[in-house]
Amino acid sequence: MNTLPSDGHASARPAPESRLGPREKRWRIINLALLPAAFAALFFADPGSLPKSFPVATSCGAFTGLPCIFCGTTRGLHHLLHGEFGRALYFNWLAFPLLAGALALFFFHALELSLGRSLLARRPRVRLTRASLGGLFAGLVLLWCLQVYLAVSRHKTELLNPHGPLYSLVVR
């Protein structure tokens, strides 16, 4: 147990290890390899040009009739990587924070590998309570409602399926 110099009492938690262990190094190396590979695949392959014989529907809107929160994000990222900001925003605005978060994670892991230690050794613990889970659920529902509203009001036919069960309830 650690003692804090300020009050002399023992801490309930052991001091976190700031050095990167082999497992942490391996995760960061995999991340540094996979993120650029994923972005290269998104850059060179147009998600809208998948063959019709592709076995999986390319949108959950194909099942429900309405787009989910992330519908259009792959196409949005593709256009964002090509510098087409308007098209990226049209397909899904979440492409912008997703790309920013992925780049931040990439550079953060590169910095940790170069320093050889974890920069977040003392990260706060997230407590899931009924209130926080309810807030998270409400936020996701609101994001979904925004995505559906934008798809219907902007006539994004590539994200909508008129044969889906929820389509006839929302679009008239």
C-alpha cells in the first residue's frame, strides 16, 4: 500500500505502473499498423461501388427502412479523406469527430511508444449508474432521431429503404 506524503494515510489503490508492458506495447503497435491500413482502404475503395452480389446489406436502413446513427459514416469518411467536406457532411456528420478521434488515438499511442510509458496511468474510473445509463440511452435515441430527421428531410434515398417496416411509420 502506498502512503501519501501529504496526510500519511495509506491509499486503497496500488500505484499504477507507468511503464508499458509487453501487452500494452503490442496493442499500440497493432493500432499504429491497423489505423493507417483502414484509412488507406477507405481512401482507395469507394464504399458506394460494392458489387450487387455483396452478401451483407451495406446499411441497417436496408433492414429497418430508417438509418441508424452510423449509417453513411463509411461513405462520409471516404469523402472526408478525399477532402470533400460537403459530401462527408451529407452522408454523416459523425465522420468528422470519428476521424479526429482516430487521429488523436494514433498520435497518442505513437507518443506513448516513443516514451515507453503510459500517459494515462492514473485514468479516472467510469461508474455506470442508472442515471448515467439512462442519459447515455437518451443521448443515443436523440442522435438516432437527428439522423432519421436529416435522412428524411434531405431525401437521402441511399440511406432509406421504402420497403422497411419502420419507413412507412415515419415517412408519409
